[in-house]
Amino acid sequence: GDSVTQTEGQVALSEEDFLTIHCNYSASGYPTLFWYVQYPGEGPQLLFRASRDKEKGSSRGFEATYDKGTTSFHLRKASVQESDSAVYYCALSDRWDSGGSNYKLTFGKGTLLTVTP
Amino acid sequence: DPKIIQKPKYLVAVTGSEKILICEQYLGHNAMYWYRQSAKKPLEFMFSYSYQKLMDNQTASSRFQPQSSKKNHLDLQITALKPDDSATYFCASSQEVDSYEQYFGPGTRLTVL
């Protein structure tokens, strides 16, 4: 089945630092890729998505580029703020997953970003 | 105003009992979903519904039964509760079942003692 592997555990940064959270995927088809953000006590919120090779998704200063060759969708932000502290999830939706649901989201384990002032 | 309501926010149950988790969405969406997030596993897809009909079930156990009494409702009944069922359960919705954007509710945190 499909899977997503992302930077595990916690990333601790200071304000204005550069952020990279790695995400690699494995899928049988040509998936759509997502980044979700989850704040304490809330459900995940969609940050952005990308559906085609070389497509860049972006929102709130975060961006990621779909790379089919390296099966990656790394999240980057040039200058993080304390308000960016949250758990970030990379996810995929594979409409050609013959082994299961065609409309589910498959999530990575999540990366906790902590930004200190 | 919250667009997806989940009730209750916290739930404590004893092993062997039965509970119902409530989900209502006011986004006008036609597809609804349940996901589970536990300490041991990432967010996992459980069910998808489209126009009140079950589309996909990725839950191995029949103890988990979705119930859709109205178009914008998708409750989750869990019977014979086990400690391993302890998790946060998220309801989500999308415009259609093949829409890419799924919107999540705030979750119900279930603890089974």
C-alpha cells in the first residue's frame, strides 16, 4: 500500500530560521500530495497541495515542490515565526491505489515544529 | 462559527461498553469521513461516505459502525470498547468524495479504561 515518510519527531528552531521538513512518498499511481498543519486541540488544516510533477504548492510563506523523480515533497519556509509552532503532516491521495480506498488520505507520522523567539 | 462539529470533545469509557461519537458538518459537503489518531500510529483513514452511502471501509473490526441519519451527519458507533480503541477520532468532509480538499473537525478524544 501507499506510504509517507517524513522527518520524524521534533524540529526546534529560532525565529527567522530556515525550515525544511522532509517528505518522501511511495505510491502505486500518480498521487496528489498535501501538507497539513495541526495546532493543539484542533484537527488538521490543509496548508496546500500539488498534483503534478514540478508543481509548487504554497501558503503562508510555506512551499513545497512535487518531485516525481525523487518521490519527494519537502516543506520549506525561509523565515519561521513563533506562531508557526505546530505539527506538520505530509499526506497523499492516490486515486489508483488498487489495494484500498481511492479517496482516503494517507498521512506521515507528523513533525512537531517548535519555534522559540 | 465552527463548520464541523464533533461531540463530545472528550469521552471516557469502560472496557466492553458502547459509545457514539457525533459529527455534523455545515459546509454543504456531500462526502464525509472518519479518521483515527492514536499515540502509536499516524492519522489513519477509517471510512468514507458519499451522499449517505458507504464508499470505503478500511477498518478491520465490525465494532466500528458509521451511522448517517442526515446528509450532514456521520456518527461513529463503537461497541465492545477496548483500551486499544483509545485515540482521537476526527471527522472530515469534502465537497464530493473525489474532491481533494478534506476539512477536519476538532476531534473527539476517547479514553477506554
